[in-house]
Amino acid sequence: MFAHAVMRALRKNKTLRYGVPMLVSALLIVGGSVGLREFSQIRYDAVKIKKIKDSTFDDWKNIRGPRPWEDPDLLQGQNPEIRSTKTT
């Protein structure tokens, strides 16, 4: 008997009857927009990778990035006098 009364009260509640489906549909629209943006970005990133694969790397040089405690100018070869000394 109690379950029947609760179900009847829920059916009469206008917020649950009209508001919740409206919120769900709004969330689906916003979520779909975000998802579509992400999938579109994957397509553009794949095109960039394809162009990188096709390029030649004959003049490529490997340069190590600086660690947090190192001076970035040292590793890029901009100051060769200081590069010979050990950094602390």
C-alpha cells in the first residue's frame, strides 16, 4: 500500500514529471557537443601526424630539454663556456 501511495505522489509531482526529462535532454545536448568537439579534434590531430610522417629528418638534431634545476640556455648551446662546467 505504501509503494502505491509513493508512486501516485511521484506521478503528480510536476518537477519530476517535466523538469527531470528536460534536464536530461539538456545534459545530452551539452554532452554531445563536447563529445563531437573531441572527435573532431582527433581527426585534425591525425592529419598533423600524417604530415609529420611524410617529412624528411635528414637535418634533425636531438636536443635534450632542461631539467627543472638546470639553466635552459646551457643545454641549447647558447653559452658554450658555461656548458663545460658542472651545474649544481
